[in-house]
Amino acid sequence: MEAIVIKGRSRLKGRIAISGAKNAVLPIIAACLLTEDECYLEDIPRLADVDTMCGVIGEMGAEVYPDGVRGLRVAAGSLQGVEPPYEFVRRMRASFLVMGPLLARLGRVRVSLPGGCAIGARPIDLHLKGMAALGASIHVNNGNVEAEAGRLKGASIYLDFPSVGATENIMMAAALAEGTTTIENAAGEPEIVDLANFINAMGGRVSGAGTRVIKIEGVRELHGARHAVIPDRVEAGTFMIAAAATGGDVFLENVISTHLKAVMAKLAEAGACLKEEDGGIRVQAELPLKAVDIKTMPYPGFPTDMQAQFMALLTTARGSSVVTETVFENRFMHVNELKRMGASIVIEGHCAVVKGKKKLTGAPVKATDLRAGAALVIAGLMAEGETVISCVHHIDRGYEDLVGKLQALGAKISREER
């Protein structure tokens, strides 16, 4: 079994380029199903999840093929079905995002209940509520969701929670609906804005993306478009935290700082120095860092996708920190693995109390999900001795060549068969 092996206590130093955003490209690939024309996507990261999403739409008849190192061409003119294969959907929750485009364009869809990381319940009820409001008939049977409709009708939809996935699915479905759709309490993440920009490039009429109220004026049809995906703010945040946690000096290229304000603010509070210069961000730090409290919130608050990585940093910070998780109820699975490395962490409900220690010690640990895996990599870089991380397929879902990029920054890290 392949593992990531880290010999810790290396100070990260150098320059690194951030890849395109996983959480932006997956819904954009799904949105290509809205048109019969070819779409060309740029800055596509080479990730397992991207391969899975391409597999999902490819199995339904879409033509998907790489163009150069970072390009992807998608032509969905001759779809052969409305049911994405279960073997793909069970692996990745984002596969459920084909529901909106297929329902809007073809009037019918049958999709399995989604899989993905085991970080807690992520119900699809808001997705289904949105489709029903647009006029779809919804049935859930034997682990499958079936939806049918004529042409969807615009509607006013209020989301009980600003769900990113539900906002995206409803936006895509409403793009071809008759009339105007308003989504209130919509998610405001940068990936929502990127999807709206892509739909508009296809001839759609989406306004208000990035705010709590999104308006979609439906059109009869959409055309092909060319679009460059935004940089991955979670990958950028992960490298920022790794730089600070190792007392490093790292310059990040291809970063949008406004997408990272919450993470940057907490790193600065912990004692790191962050400067925007030459079209990127430089992160410098001297150890030990200071303890800080964090609380995950929908954007623009501190992202749940950065909670595990920041907790790893806090394990050796001076003082005690409280990490509060408000988005997913089961996103402390990395805690037991960090404790195997000597971390002092006590979970109390939705909070984790982290008492900083002088050092972590390398140990065999397991990546329980994507971001937990990233946290363990950071902990391994910080730790004394050797850390061996198993179940690295989780990490491959969301980080492009993480080992290679860290090697370029001076980390003693490799992938090995163990």
C-alpha cells in the first residue's frame, strides 16, 4: 500500500504555484452538460476528483478530453443517458451536481445518493427542495433520486442553510428555466462566483453571485464557452499554514488574497508575517507561534476545509486554543491521529481544546479524509522523526502533486510502498 513518508523538522522555503480550484472545476464540468456545444476549460488541476467527474459525464455520452497540460475540452452534444454510473457517484459527492443540468436540459435524471469524505451528514434535502420549487417531480427510492419535469419554471427559493452544493445545483437548473429564479440565503463562496461567470459566458443571466441573494433569468439555450478556473484557495491556505507551522519562508504564486482573508487574519494573529508582493503572497514565520481560537463558518468566515490544517499548526503553538466546528459534525476525525503524534487535544461537543506542546513526534497515522490528510502532512513536517501516512488516496482527491510541491520547498517527503 502506498504511503507518504515524512522526515520532519524541515523549514519550508521557496516559491510555489497554486493550481486551479477543485471546488470550482467540479461544478463547472457539470455545467458543461447545459449546452450541446463544446466548452473549453483552462487551469484544470490534475486530481482524482477531476478524473471522477470527467468519468461521470463521459459515461453518459459526453466527449471529454485533455488539451495540453491544463486544458480540458467537453462536448455534451450527444448524451446517451440521464443516470450517472453508481461506481462514480458513490466515490464523490460532487457527482450529484449533474442533477440540475440534466434535469434542466433533458427533463429527467436518476442519480444515486452521493458519497465522498466521511466528515458527517451532508443532506441533499436542500438540492431536492430547490428542484421541486422549480417544478420537478421528485422521488427517492432504493438509494436513488429520480426527478422529472417539462421545462422548469423560475421560482423564489429560500435555503435554510447557505449550502454550496445546493446553490450550485439550483443555479445550473435555473439557467435554462422559464422565468426568473431567486435564491435567498445563497452560499457566497468564490467557487459560486466562478460558476456564475462560466454560466454567463455561455449566455446565461446570473447576477448577485457572491452575495446572499442570487438572481437567475432563465434562457432558452446556452452555447459553448471558454473559461479559466480560479486558483484553489484551500490549497493556497494549506501551503500558507505549512509555511508558518515550520517557521518557513514561502512565496505563493497564482493566489487571490481576497479569497483567503479569514485564514490570513488567523495566521497573522498567530504571529506569522504575510505580505502581498509581486502578484503573490509571501508567508514568513518564527517559531513558536501563538495560540489562537478559530470557528468555522460559511464564507467569508473561516472555512471548514481549513480547520484540520490549522489545528495541526496549533498543536505546537504557545498556549491553548479552542477550535469550534459549526459546519460538519464529524470533522474532528484527525484528532486521534494527531494525538498519536503527541498532540494534546480534548474534544468537547463541537469544540476541540488544543494545548500547545513543544514538539510533535513522528508516528504511523491514517488519512481519514481529504483535509485530515493535509493536516497530517503538516503535522509530519513539524514533527521530530519519521511520519508515515496511509490512505493517501484521500489526499490525491484534492491536492495536485502535494509531495512534489513540498519537495520543491525543501521538505523531506516521499511516496513509498509500505
